[in-house]
Amino acid sequence: MFVALTDAGDVDETLRAVLIDVLGLPRERVNAFNDKSPLFGALPEFDSMAVAGLLTELEERLGIVIEDDEVDADMLENYGALLTFAKAKALR
């Protein structure tokens, strides 16, 4: 369900919703994430299988295309890095 995003706050909200839905994390936990909150490798729910689901859901909800060569460990390391990536893609 793609919704036109108008600002960085929309992207942040969408990313948090995707993390809740795809990883099954509690809303309170995800709402407490800050830029330095570790993701891949730190959350047991966020394994290599979950990465594909997360990226697919981000594409759908943000109306973006994520190329394979854009995905790396740095982008998934923490919430801030993933949010920066999502904003760069969605707010072009």
C-alpha cells in the first residue's frame, strides 16, 4: 500500500511500521529506537531471512526500488543508517 510521502517524518513513521510488522517487534520498543539503535546482528528477529522481507516491504510502502548493489551491512547496521537510506530513496 504505497502512500505518497511528503517529508522525513513520514519516512521515519513508515520505517518504524515496517520493522514492527516484518520483525514482529513491540511498538514501544521500535518507537524507542534512535539513530544509534543497532539492528542487523543485534536483533535476533532481524536475520538474513528477515532482510529480504524488510526490503520488499519498504519498496512497497515507500514506492521505491532497492537494487541489490545498494544493500550492504553498513545500511542495516543501525536505525539511523537504515532511515538515511530510506529517506534518500523515498524523498528524491
